[in-house]
Amino acid sequence: MKAGNASPETAKPASFPVNPSKLIGVGDEMLIDQSFLRSFPEIGLKVLRAPRPELFRDLFIGKYTIRYFINVDEIFILRMWHEKEIEKDL
């Protein structure tokens, strides 16, 4: 699984209305949870269909899902999506 393959030109636009004022609160919540993630990297749910489920995790923050990869002492955020997006289409 590779991270960062999508470019702004190929990214799919959101299919739901975006409220910019809510994005600030969501961003703050994600920053807090990501710092928590550094302390407890295995808190997310294993991605069972991943090649190595113990290394790929999903963390649910409000209406968003963050998929990340645990690599020894580093965590790589692979992607993030809103609950209204269909994961298989990402």
C-alpha cells in the first residue's frame, strides 16, 4: 500500500456540502487525537484486509476515519475520509 499517490488534479471532489467553520473544530480534534496516537499507536482498529493487519490501523475521530501505518517508532498517516464517503471509492 503506497501513500501519497493522489494529486490534487486526480483527487475526487467531495460529494457532500462542506461547512468551513466546522473544519476548524474537526482539525483541532484531530491534532489532539494524533498526539494521543503517538503515545498509543495500537489504539486504532486493525485493517483486516491489509497485508499485515497488525501494522495498518483505522482511527475514528468524530465523523472521520484516519488510516495509518505503524513502522517501528514512526506513524504514517495514509489517508483520511469523512463517513459520508464510500471507502472502496477512495
